[in-house]
Amino acid sequence: MIDKEKYFKAKEGIVIFDRSEQGKLLLKGSDRIDLLNRLCATDLRNLSPYNSSHLVLTNEKGRILDLLFILHKNDKSILITGENNNNKIKDWLDKFTFTEDFTVEDITSNYNILLIMGDKRELLFEKLKINLNSIYNGKFIETNIDNISVIIYNDRFGINIITEKKFNCDLNNLINKIGIELGLTDIDFDIFNSLRIEKGLPLYGHEIVEKYNPYEVNLINYVSFDKGCYPGQEVIARIDSQDKIQKNLCGLIFEKNDVNYEEILSSPKIFLNDIEVGIVTSIGYSVGLNSYIGLGIIKKNFIDSKLDLYIKVQYNKIIKIIISDLPFKV
């Protein structure tokens, strides 16, 4: 069961979550942004040094390879991938590199990422004497914290701190020492997962997979319809012009309080009268709603909170599901 005190601190206080399993790629060469712009669905043409951006990478069928995050400098850029997706993205970039002035290096094992969440997160940075104003305008900060070199940026989940792995323990100890009076504590994946489900944020390996296009998992706001061609551009443009969106990301509320995560994710199909209409992609427990909640991809014609949707788990046990708008009203 989720630690209720930590859950509420992650909302109203301040918490820290280790995201070091995210992939990290170092991009170099004068053509790196031009190449990346030609490969992703997001418009990066106006990305200037010391600015950051999310970007959607799609394959030739318009399916999502990842929602990436780039930190762009004058002479190099850092590309942050989904958890353990660094090799796949590196291979994809190499596949399309021919005569360009471009190199990509996997630096995942050299760097750690700490995520700071909660309404009081800015108080920590005030004590560290770091002004965060610029990171809310798409920029990132390179600075030192007690002689430890760090990069600070803001993404969908909160404020992130990147540091070299060899300094991670020192940085952690320093942050924890300063954060004591703020009530700072660490959280595990279960709490992080529940919070991002409540917000309706898709995650790599769950909703962000190669089965779905950006429309189906609410990532279309990262897609530009004004830039040039990229892999999958014709497919996405056709879906848009012909209104062929067949599935959508939805919030799910499970009507039982004895839900087993593994049991559901091993039998994730959603049914209506024995007709398969969708799939559960994520599940977590919301302390605020006092209920198990999730995210799912459901066929457009069956997105209705009044329908009797359900999943079948072991021993033909039925668990009813209620459709919810996103984000959840917690």
C-alpha cells in the first residue's frame, strides 16, 4: 500500500524521486538540430542555445518511438529518453545519419537525474540560492551546488537536477540536509506513478509505445503541422485531415479496493458485453480518491462513463471500470 504521508508531501510539500534510469545521449556536430528536426514530429527550428524542449519521435507508420527531452547548448546537446530506451533511440539516430556533421554518444551510465516535486519545491532552490524563473520559460540552468556541477530543468513532471554519477551521493546528502526543515523525503515509483496517472501523463513503456500514434495518447500538442517531412508525417497528417482517430487515452477508476497490479496488467483487455474495446496501460492507487485508478487506450465509440466496462482477471473474476476525464479530479 502507498505511504499516505509521502503521497501528500508529493503534492503539498516537497519530495525527491530518482529518475536515473532514463536514457541520456550526448549529441555533437553542427548538424545535430537539423537532423533531429528532420526526424521528429516537433518543430525544433527555433531552438536556441540554453533552451530545452520535449519532442516526439515517430516511426514511418506514425507510431511513437519516444517522447524525448532535449537540453541544447552551443557546442552540444543532451537528449533524455524514456527509461532504458537509450540504445533504441541511439540506433534510430544512427540509422538516418549519412554525411551530416553529427555524432551520438550514450552517456546514460555517467549521469544521474533527481526529480523534485511538490508545491514547496521552490523553497529548496531558494535555500540553494538558485533562481528558477528562467526554467519555466523553456530554458535550463547550468550551475554549481557546493562545487558540484549540475543542470536544472523543468519538464512535465517537475524540476530535475542532472549531475555526474560520481557526485550523486554528495548531492543527495546536501539536498537532504538542506531539505530537513522543509520536510523533504524520497518517494518510490508507486507514488510517482500514481501522481502522474492522476495528471493523465503518458509514460514510456506504458502509453508511450510503438503501438500508438500521438493522437491516441494525448501527445498531439508536441506535433507540428507546419514543419517539413519526418518519418510518419504523412500518416499523422492523414489522421488529422480525415479525422481518423480511432482510440483515445482515458482515465480509469476500478470499482474494487482489492486490486492486484500484476493481475490486471497480465490481463489488461477492457470489455463491453464480451467485446474487446480497449486496454489498461497503467494502474496505481490514488490516496486522494481512495481508489485504484489507471490509464487506458479505449476505442473512441466506447468512451462513455455510463457504459458497463470491465476487465477479466484470474478465475474469471470481473472488475468493473468507470471512465474518467483527464486529469482526474482529486
